[in-house]
Amino acid sequence: MTQSLNHAMAWPDARGRYGEFGGRFVPETLMHPVEELERAWEAARADEQFQAEFHRLLKDYAGRPTPLYHARRLTEHLGGAQIYLKREDLLHTGAHKINNAIGQGLLAKRMGKTRLIAETGAGQHGVATATVAALLGLRSVVYMGEEDMARQASNVFRMRLLGTEVVGVGSGSKTLKDAINEAMRDWVANVSDTHYLLGSVLGPHPYPVMVREFHRVIGRETRAEILAQAGRLPDYLVACVGGGSNSIGLFYDFLADPGVKMLGVEAGGRGANLGEHAARFAGGRPGVLHGTYTYVLQTGDGLISTTHSISAGLDYPAVGPEHASLYASGRVEYTRASDQAALEAARTLARTEGIIPALEPAHALAEVIQRAPKMSKDTIIVVNLSGRGDKDMGIFQSSGIV
Ligand SMILES: *Cc1c(COP(=O)(O)O)cnc(C)c1O
């Protein structure tokens, strides 16, 4: 009973609303494409052949299932709770993002589209999209702020090597939110042959629920793995929250288990003032951005705020609407970790376990490093290690932590 109630709560209504959050705030010209997408996705979801192909590629191409690893040295170092890492960093292209890119790529093909477009901040979602475009024989264009292109030159090159056209966006702050505006403009103009492959649980319905469903495999695997290894469910799930896709992918299948506490960690950046962080729940309030009603960092006049995080994947002024609803209900606790704490957490993991995490999940680890020592040794924490640190080597090098 509780289970069905909680699941009903976590599934959006017909208008894509999670309580008051979510929905479909798009111009008239995009209404038809998002409705077409919703119908196509509903049909694909119920199609066994589609599901079989999706799971085949997750397994044979992306490398699923990913291991759940009991980090014994980190656990011993912290002296409290048992820490397990869900190893999404071992996936092809180095992060969880490939799950969603494969799902939407297959869907685009099923819809008869021949062209993918995407936006990217750090380039991780762009690389995942470029990879899937090559795999499925689709053309692709990735929009990226010029500022981000300069910061992430090796990912720009990767995308080009994979055959994708990378288009620099020089408007606004020349970062992710401007790239999203440009991708939406392209979609309106080219909707007949183009699918917009959105990179997180953001945007108008059905994107938030669709992207979550493509990432649910993370939580499903974790559940089976922790039961096999520890014989019971975890006490805590911890994940970083950018748009919110790796975290909801881990959390969703545990929402109905009252004994499993959940913690989402946002980017605390370099300070508490607006513009210095990307902690939407600490410093934002409800508003509309890129087609959805959710928590948004904005000025008193409702202008979208600039944001800062050392990790590009967490550096976005809005959060997925399902998280806004989980925040409102209190089911998930949200907190933040600073740039410095994330850097130090990455170094700690590198030196205790020989694993260099991406800076995004290093935020989740930073929170665990704070809390685990105060917990009993029979407490179980699962941390989603959403990506590996290769892409962040330049930042680690210039940070002075070594
Ligand atoms: C993009 C990214 C994130 C943030 O996105 P979510 O949608 O919040 O998961 C987190 N970790 C890594 C490694 C990423 O590349």
C-alpha cells in the first residue's frame, strides 16, 4: 500500500507535474514536438523489442551492470559507516550520462529522426551524444558556450573526432544555459528530422520522467548488489545533484523504502552569495527555466542568476522538478559541498582506494567524509560515483591540492 502510494507520488500527472513542480512551459512552436516525443516514448517503453535493444547496448556497449564496490580502506580511514561506491565511473565514456544518451538515441531512431542535437556544459553530455550518434549512424550537432569550449578543449576535440559538429555559443554568459537556448531554437527550426537529446532530468515533460527512466537501472542494480553483498538495504544513498539525473536514477527504486534515507549534494561553490554557487535549494526559489517549473537561482527581480562551481556538471541555475517535489515533501535531504571540500574529497578517494573521481561525485563524497565518522560501523552508505576524474585533470593540477 505504502509502496503504491509513494510510487504514485513520484510519477508525474498527465501534464507532467510532480505536485506543483514540472509541467510544460514551452512556446506554441514546441508544443507539437514535445507531444510527439511523449507519445513515441510511451509506445517505446511498452515495446519489448525496444527495451531489449536498450538493455543489450547498456550491457554490451556501455558496460553494465557496473559494480557496487565496498570501499574498505576509505571506510577504515573515516572510522564509521561502511561505504559502498556504485561504479558508474567505469562506464563507456566515463560517466552515467551514456545510459540516457543510448535510450534517447534509440528513441530518436525509432521516431525516424536522422539528426541529434544536444547542449553541453563540460562536454560530458556532448561526448555521450556524439558517441551514440556514431553508434547509431545519426548526424549530430552539439551546442556549447564559447567559455566552456575554451575550458574543455579536449572534450570538444573528442566530439569532433567522433564526427559531431560542435557549435560555439557566444551569447549571454557563453555557458550551458545559453547553449540550451540555442539548442531549443535549432529544434523549433528542424523538428521534422531532429531529436533534441536533453542531458538531465530537466526541461518540459516528458524529459524529466523519460530521462529518469533511462537512469533507473542504477538504482535497480544497486538494490540487487547491496542485498547480495550485505544482506539488507542501505541506510543512506548519497549522490551529487546537477540537473539531478544520476541521483534520481539511484534514488527512485528506493523511494518507497522508509528505512533508506537519501541525501542530494549540490555545488556550494566558493561562497553563500548569489553567483558564487549552484545550490538551488539553499539559495533559489520556484520559477520557470527551460520549460519546467522548479527551484531556480534568480535575483530579486526574477532574472536568472549566474552560478559557479568547480565542477561544470553541477553548474546550472535550475534543478530537475522531481527533486523540487522530493525537497518539498522532505523525502530527500539536500545539502551542499564547497569547491575546496570536493577537491579534498577527490584526493582522499584517490589515496585510500586508488580511484580518481570526477569533481561532481567528489561533492557527494565530501558530504560522506563529513558524516560517516559520526555514524556506527554497522551503518551502510551507498555513494553514486557518477563519473571518473580524467576530464578534470587540468583543474586538479591548477588547484594546488597536490
Ligand atoms: C553531468 C554530470 C553530473 C551532473 O548531472 P546530473 O544530471 O545531476 O547527474 C554528475 N556527475 C557527472 C560525472 C557528470 O558528468
